[in-house]
Amino acid sequence: MSFVERREKIYDWMAKEGISLLILEDAEHNRDKSVRYLTGQPGDALVFLSATRKCLLVPWDVNMAALHANADDVLPYAKFDLNANHAAKAAAAYFKTPYGGRIETPARTSYPAFLKYVENLSDYDVLCRNEGARAELERLRAVKDADEIRLYRLLAEKTNEIIDLVEKNVVDKTLKTETDVALFIEAECRARSCEGTGFQTLAAGPTRSFGIHCFPSYTAGAFADKGLSILDFGIVLQGYSSDVTMSFARAPSKAQERQLQLVEKAFAVAYNIVAETFKGKKPEAKIPARDVALAVDDFFKKEKCAMPHGLGHGVGLDVHEAPYLRRNADAHGHIERGMIFTIEPGLYDPAQGGCRYENDILIGEEGAEILTKSKIVRL
Amino acid sequence: MSFVERREKIYDWMAKEGISLLILEDAEHNRDKSVRYLTGQPGDALVFLSATRKCLLVPWDVNMAALHANADDVLPYAKFDLNANHAAKAAAAYFKTPYGGRIETPARTSYPAFLKYVENLSDYDVLCRNEGARAELERLRAVKDADEIRLYRLLAEKTNEIIDLVEKNVVDKTLKTETDVALFIEAECRARSCEGTGFQTLAAGPTRSFGIHCFPSYTAGAFADKGLSILDFGIVLQGYSSDVTMSFARAPSKAQERQLQLVEKAFAVAYNIVAETFKGKKPEAKIPARDVALAVDDFFKKEKCAMPHGLGHGVGLDVHEAPYLRRNADAHGHIERGMIFTIEPGLYDPAQGGCRYENDILIGEEGAEILTKSKIVRL
């Protein structure tokens, strides 16, 4: 789907909702990848979508926009003193937004910033809501189109190449420290034309793997020494990130081996539910994302252990996006055809260390499919 | 200053403001380094500070908190289903917050989330404001204490070692691509016990240096080839980041050489104002941060060019924090003794490429001091 086609869908939604002007913002403290989804602009910009079905982009860096962005018009943010209210006021005038018209501000607009919008746009009806444009864009983005699915297949291929290389180089001890492993991934992904890693690679050797997300993300300390090590990484192609976690076990104790097997089984429990749901080609098949998470919670409970984090999440322009496979997720959040998400059970123990096993799953037309080939490597 | 001493300052402020309970949150979409500033917890947690001068930490990862955090009590976020409203309600009860008492929520709480707080904390007077705790913490954090200044001297030393190594290795062509340079910095900083880089290193070879912040941050493309290249990086020690920008010019054209010289002169214009202001030991010396930025704008204007970004910013637990040296900054934002901030003039041209020159400045007891030794390297 082109940027123009995506915007058409939003214009349709705006018409239905009676929105005259929709404001989106991607800023340092308020990232919104929908700006990139709708215009291609990779970051730091305001987007104004009008009921007149036109799009105005107000980027921080106009040179960058000239290279990446698609919009009906582009005005530099500096023109408005980098002030969102000034830009919004100008955009409302630019589009001849009717007085009293509904202007929707970004859902994550802070309460004090919202009051400023209301003050500055006093001729209009100013909204800010969770169940508005942000939720609609979340739904749109969660279901990948044919181009996005093709891109994810390519991304998975590159991710899998790196998984294999990491395994090989850890086995033959070319990669010895957490930093070795993390920088190897950085170099390998950029050599494959990736934009970079989707988040700071988490490489936790045995002394640090007890943490869900180790801190710092990697150090000069040993990786894949005796015990359990975790390697959580993703690589980014055209903005879209993969997300996988490998675990490494060197001479695991009996208790550690049990931990590994439980995590492997939990993955199978989750994947089997998903695979079963989407068997055959029924386009209407779906399942509440929460139910998959709850099944894994039950599995762990029976084994007298517990997972301290969610089971998985959609991947896309955000590394974490809908659907959310969590026990506390909205009951209306479903897994549907076209979605790509992680399944990532993990168990952590301050004494034994931790392990996690994570792959990216596509619900394609033919059914569920594990795109990435992450591994628990026993050394 | 210890975490306890920092919290004492906030308790004093709360007493003055009549706040019964203060909520801070560091979350994926709403980072707040004040959580780390006040408790040492590096991320993903809620902090509740009570008028009873006690602090409750609610972290996502309790194992991590056991290792890093200082608080009077710690309760796992999972206990509240990772729901900030549930945690806030429990904290208000835990501290026996008086009915009708003022509860201040994070200043960046979104408008819809604020409405939820109000609904869930209906027995209390719930606030969300820009000029509240966030502003107070911003002011506190902007003036570094003796420990923080010592840390920054050490951080500058490590940064300068890396600057020298990068120069040497670019000159002798050991580092040839953007990725080479960026990963060299990653490896060198972690080898020096740093937590990592403060932000994605921006390494822009001549074909990409026209962008203020190149995108992607670094690629497999050539670095320091004929023309202008920019290298913007920072390294992190105990949470605090440095921030420097080197530029490299290989066989610059006359126009490019002029660009370099203007940027060097702009740096001197800014630094001289600051140095003059803080000459001698007058503890009360100060200057509006905006004035320094405006002086540089004037300088560039006279030379018939313009800088498309701010002149500088404070550094600390956030790479960008107060003071803000920008033409559109609040007139009340001053540079004072104890502050550490960048001066980073830059000029960018789609045809010629760009250059930027950035160092970290300390306003110490003896006066202004350039801590880092960034360079414009002519090859």
C-alpha cells in the first residue's frame, strides 16, 4: 500500500468521525511511527491531515523530508519557531478548516499541552482521545499488507543469517564478550542494508541473565560462559523491525535444563494454539490475543513457576505494537490474518539466571508460520 | 548528593507546594530520568513520593531494582497488573494520603490518561502541570553537584580518549565506513566501563552530511571521503552522557572551507560570551541561555547564512536537558554556575554537505571550561 493509499483510509475514517483536521506528531519525547507510516518521513515532524483529503508535513529537517517524505505540501518546522501550537494554528488556516470543526490532537498529548492546544485553537472543537485516530492507526498498522509481508520475509531471512552466524561464532569462541556479540550484530545488519538494530541489543552473560532486560544492555563481560545467557535483538529494514531472542546454555545444571525445557514447551503451547486457530484458509478466523497469553500462564502455573512479563507483541514500525499477547490486554484485541507478532516465553531466577526464547510469527493466508529461526543453543 | 538527599529536596518542595503524593513514571513511551535521579533505578518504574517523606518504588523488574535502586519500599509492578492507576490507588492508601490531598501526576501524562487518574483517585485533588514537579526536578538536575562534576570530568577524559583514537584511525584509514566509526566508539566506550552511547551515533559521510541528524544514523557507506563528514556521539557513565560532534573535511572546496570557519567562529562567539559572564568567582553570575543563542544567530545572519537548529543544551541523565540555548527558549532559563551544556553550531547545505562542531562546557567555580576536546579535522 502506498503512503497515499494509507492516507486515503485515514481520510475515510475522518469523514466517518467528522474530523476536520487530524494532527500527528513525532518528537523526541513523543515518538509516533504513524508519521512514517503515512508519509515516509522517518522522524521529528508534525503531520496535518485535512478533511479536504490533503496532507501537510512540517518536518524539523526539510532536507531529510525532500529525500524521504511523501506529502501534498511541506513547510519547515522552523517557520513556526518549533512550536506545535503555532504550526497547528497555521495548518488550520491553510486548510480553511471551518470554525467549530473538530480538530483531533495526538492521543499522547500531555494534559498541559492539550490545554495549550485548546487555548490556541479556540475557534475549533479540539479533541484528544485514546479511542480515536491513534487506535485506528494501531488497528491499520497491526494488519500487514502484501508489501509489508514481503518485506518481513526478507527481514526474517537477514535475521536468520545473523542468528546462524552468531551461533557459529559463539560456538567457536570468536565472540567471547557481550560487546563482541552485540557489535557483531550491529555490523552484520548494516552490511545487509539494514537501518540498524530495532532496539539496544540485550546481551546478558550468565551473571546478568536473571534480569528480564539486562542493564546495561551489554558490557565487556563474558557471554555464553557456564550457565545461562540471553541475546535479544532485532534488525530494521525500511523502518520495520524483527525481534528475536536466543538463549545459550553452557553445561547447564539440572535446574537450568528444566528452565530451558519449560520455556521451549511454553513456546509450543502458544504456537500450537495459534496454528490450530488459523489452520485452513478461513479468512474470518481470529482469537483474542489475551487467551494465548493466559494459556501460557496456566502452563507455567501448573509447573509451579511464573513468567514476569507478557507473552508477545506485534512487530512493525514500532518494535512493540498491536496485537498485545498479555494477560492484562484488552479482551477485544484479537490476532487476525496478516498480523506479525512475537511469542517470547522466559523464566528468570536470581540464582540460576534466565532464559528466553522468541520468534516472529506471521499469520499468512495459508496459516501460521514461524518466520525467524531463533534457537536455544546448548554448548 | 545521595538519592536520599535528593529526595529530601523534593520533600521540602512538596511541603511548600502542599503536595501529599507525587507520582513519577519512567515507561517505554514516557521516559523520565528523574526516576533514576531520585532512586538509582535505571528504568521502567513508578515512583511515589509522600508528604510523610517516604518513597515507594514500583519497578517492572524487581531483580533489577534489588541491584540498583534506593527506596524506602519496593513493590513489583506486576502486583498491580502493570496498571499505573491501580498502583497509584494502592500507593495513596499505603501512605494514608489524606482525603482531598493533592496528588501530582507526571507532567507528561496524556490527557486521556490524566482523566483516568482523576477517575481512579476521586477521593483526592489530582494535578498535572508543566510548572510543577517536572520543572522543579529540571531545575535541580540542571545544576550539577560536586559528585556529578567529578563524574563529568572522568566522562570527558574517556570521551577525549575516544576522540583522539577516532581521529588517528580515520587519518590512517583504519576506520573507513560510517559503521566502522560508530562501532569503534561502541566498543571503546564499553571497554572503558561505560553503559554505552548516549544516543545512536550519527556518522554521516559526505553524501549524507547535509542532514542535521542523518538517517539512518550510520550505514556501510564511506566516511571521511572527499567533502564534509559529521560524527556526533556521546558516551554514558552511571547514566550521565557526554555529547560531542567532530567534523572531518577532506580536500574541502573554498565554499566548504568557509562553512567550517564560520562554524568555528560561531563556537568562539558563543563560548566567549559565556566565559566573559563567568569570569572571576562571583557566585551570582548568570545569563539567559537564549541570549547566547541569539548572539550566534546574529553572527550567522551577518554572514548571510542560518543555523537550522538550537545552539546547545544541558547534558546529564538526559542527553537533552536544561539549560536550553535556543532562540525560542523561555526568557527565564539562565545559565548558572554548576551547569554543564553543549555549544554546537552547525551549517548544512544540500549541495556542499554539512559540518557541526560541539563540545561540553562546564561552568565551574573558577569559571567556564571546555571539558571535551572535539575537533574539526582537515584531512
